[in-house]
Amino acid sequence: MIRHTVLFKFKPDFPPADKQTWIAGLERMAGNIPGMVSLTHGPAVLNQERSFDYAIVADFERVEDIEVYSTHPLHEPLKAYSFPNSEQILSVDFHL
């Protein structure tokens, strides 16, 4: 099992409506991408100086399943929101 974790630091001018569309797109992915075992996500709670704004944690059966997810038609449109509206995006994938 592989855990895929992504942290987002959003730009201050990320339009709220676009952010809600992005979050709704995350919800649509759960249970609809082959090899994805689980998907959780949410905004930062503590909002400290070192905090990022949002996190996604997805578990996959195999490393190859992350490639399927990365180019899946439910995931692709979300990139149009996250990349231009983020100051920084970090990710890490590790074995559970």
C-alpha cells in the first residue's frame, strides 16, 4: 500500500467559487479511480506560520496506481485550479 500526500499553500486571491469547485472535484474522485483505496482531504486547522492551507491524503494499492490517478479524467481538471492558484505544492509518496 502506498500513501500519497499533497500539501497546498494557496495564493491569497484564489477565488472562493473556484476553490469550492476544486473541493467538489476532490469529492468526485473518491471511489471512482481504479486502485485508489481511500481519499481524505481538508483545510488546515491550526493555521500556524509553517502551516500549509490544504492537504490531500490518498492510499493506493500499488505505485502504478498513482500514475493512473495522476492522469485520470476526474483528476486532470483539478490541476487547472490547483496549479495557478497555489504558491507552493508539496507531495510525498511512501509505503504503509
